Amino acid sequence: MDTNIKKPSFNWVWVTASVIFCALFTLALIPGAAAQGNTQSSETTYSQAQVRNYTGIMQNVFDFILRGYVDEVDPQVIFEGAMKGMFNALEDPYSTFLTESDLKDMGDTTQGSFGGVGLNITQSIGPRPDGKPRFVEVVSPIEDTPGWRAGINPGDFISEIDGVSTDTLSMDDVLGMLRGTPGEAVRLVIRRGERMEFPLTITRAVIEVPTVKHAMIGSTGYLRLITFTPFSVERAKDAIIEFQDNNYKNLILDLRNNYGGRMDAAVELANLFLDGGLVVRIRSRIRSENRDFNANRTTLVPADIPVIVLINRGSASSSEILAGALKDRGRAYLVGENTFGKGSVQQVFPLSGIGFKITTARYFTPSDANIDKVGIPPDLKVSFPEVTEADAEKLNELVNANRIPEFAEQNPQATPAQIETFAQNLEIKYSLNLPLLKRLIRNELNRTSFAPVYDLEYDIQLQEAVNILQNGTYNNLMQDAKTLRALQDEEEEAKTVAQAS
């Protein structure tokens, strides 16, 4: 993959606003020919004299430490510490200083020659508002990677890595500890909810992320986008052509747990569904960086083919761009749960062997909605059953007993009857919901083998999407669907009324 990271010629490289993660850094190159903007610079509220004063003070402190500190200090150590401090002051987990090794690692990951566990992660900058420790949060596991096979879920927290609390680690430290030589193990402690905590030992592997899975569900084409890579568009086209050969009547686009990837791939995928018009708008303080990205008129999925998009809290960044565009343009009906809310754009800037990655813009959907830290709500909310506190304690006991992984290891080809019997035994011992237990068993079996394209028996969100397409209610539901901006305006109006009363 060409990252276009250059020597300090001050050429900016667009990157997708993907959550920082330990398996892959995905750079999204945005073709300038597709963009529109002006060349005016941003306005500032500070004076150049103020800037000169601050930089002068910083230079004086730097010199004083070199000359006056009790021990001799490597100037590189002081410099890198100051750079990290500046970016930490932004309180933005997506803006970071990149050391020489960080840049090298980024180049390695874009080429795929690295070892990792396959988790998309994020971390709050500074104290959490709820007072809880700054543990690393899992946005989503990458399918068919060690982290995914180990059973780590979106929303889980990594509280320890090899005995070290992540509350004390920077994101760079976390990435350095999770990545490493394929075949070597890393020991994690996972927190799930308020009461569950359990250890996991994961063996690192070379992460080769799949991008598209597809299959027919009756007359419905099922297209799952796992991430956005340079190959996503062609793979999606191949899948749609296969759907056409099978006379598909409608299509389900599954973006659940899709952390994002290349932004240009998201725009090109929108081309397959939209006949021209706006896909996404980028807005920056630097007005010359403001750009509109429009679909061309090479639609592959005809307008009369109903489309349902599946989303959840693991849908982030470029997947939110695609889902938001299809929703706002009235081209798809969204089913599932609220998305992650990653609505910003970063750029990578190399400087003489080091560099930095910084948030420079936010993106807006076609209805002019920004979803940063808010996410995209589904048109129809379908959630998996919540786990009560009492159930969490029992689940914690079950997880630590390792009963389900042992069953999966001993019965890799378990039949539905075997799953039913084992689940009933667990229900008696742990007093847990039978459907929940059966889903946990099926998930574990899927993780210990190559995952199926879909699992209609246990996937209630997919079940609902199929039902909508089969029962003839799709068109009526689409008529009642609202744009993201309309939904945000309604929410603001409701808040205003509530405050006034």
C-alpha cells in the first residue's frame, strides 16, 4: 500500500479518521481532482508577538535543562518529551507525536509486515469524566485475528498488558506492547462491564485483514465490509456482480464492527449506490482544505434495489461516512445500534525522520451533520439483550471457569443438538438466559474456526433486516426515515423545550 509519506516538502497526506489501533494504521489518500475548495487561510485570535514569546521561553527552558540539570540529558529525550506534551495538551487521542520508530512502524503496518493482535483501540486523554481509570477501550476486534478469536468484544477495556496497568501507559506504549513478533504471546486483563474481569493470553500473528465477505440469503445479497482497503471497491463490485448473476432482489450492507480505513474507498463505495451528488464534506480551519466529495454516475446497484445497512458501536470513521451518506441521500435504511462517532480527519506530517499525526478537519454528512462523539443512530434500533448486574457476576464466573472454550476445543464441529444440550447444562448451573448461552457457544465455535459469512440463527439484527425486506414494509419505512441533520435538530429542540420548562 502506498502511504505517500514524504520527506519534509510540506506535502500533506490525508488519512482516514480511523481510531488508533494496534493491528493496522490505514492511510486514506484523497484524490485532489475529486475535491472542491478555496484557498483562504484560517483566522487566528492570537498575535504573532504572543507566539514568539512562548517559543522564546520554550527555547530558554530547553537550553537551561541542558546546561543546568543535575545530570547530563540527551537533547533528543527533552525534545521528544516536549513534542509529546504539546500533542497531549490537545486532549485528542488522534493527534500524536511520531518518533522515528513510530514512523517506521506505520510504514511497516501499511505494508502488512508486522505482528499484532488485531484490535482497534482508543484511550481518553486526561482523567475520564466518570472518574474511572484511563484503561484502553476496544472499539472493535478485527475479524479472524487473534484478538477476535480470543473473544474480545467492542466496549471491552484492556486494564493490563503483561502485568502493567494501561492506566499509566500512553497510546504509543500500548501499541508497542500489543504489537511484536508473530508467534510470541502477550497477556491481557479484560474488563467487561462493571463486574466482569478475566485474563487472556493471546499469541501475536501477522495481521492480514480481510475486507469483504458476501453470500446470498435467499433472494437477498449479503455484503459485509470488514474494513476499507485499496481492494474493498473491487471486491465489493465482484460480490454485487455475483448477486446480479443470482437475480438478487435486495441487498444488506453490513458495516458492524467496521472501524474504517481508507476514506477514498468509502467515497468510491458510495459510488456503487448513489447516482451523483454529495457523499461527504470536509471542513477545516484552513479554508483551502475544505472539500466536497461527490459520487460519480457509475451506479452498480440500481435505485429500485432496496438496501439495508447494519451498524453498531464498532462502526467507525469511513464506515460512518458511507452509512451517513446512504442514509442522508435516502438510499438505505439503517438497522442496529448507534455507531462509534468518529467524525474527524487526520493528516500525517513527516519531519526529518520524525513526524506527527494531527486532527485538521471534521467531516459532515450530506445533510450537513457532524457525528463526532455522537455517532449515527439507526432508523430501527435492534440491540442484543443487556446483561444485568446479577447476570454479569454469573458470566464472570462462567468465563473464568473456561467452560465454553473447553467445549469448543473438544467439539469444534458441534451439532445444534450438542450446542443445545451443553447450553441447557450451563443454564442449570449458572442460571443464565438460554439464548444468551447458545449465542456465546456459537460465537466461541466461530472464533476457533474460520468464521461463517453470516449466522442468521443467532444474529437478531440480521434477522430483522431480512424480515423487513421479506415482509414488504421497506418502502413505508423509508418514507418515515429522517436525515441525520433533521434528527440532530429535533434533539436540540427537545433539549431547549426541556430547559425552558
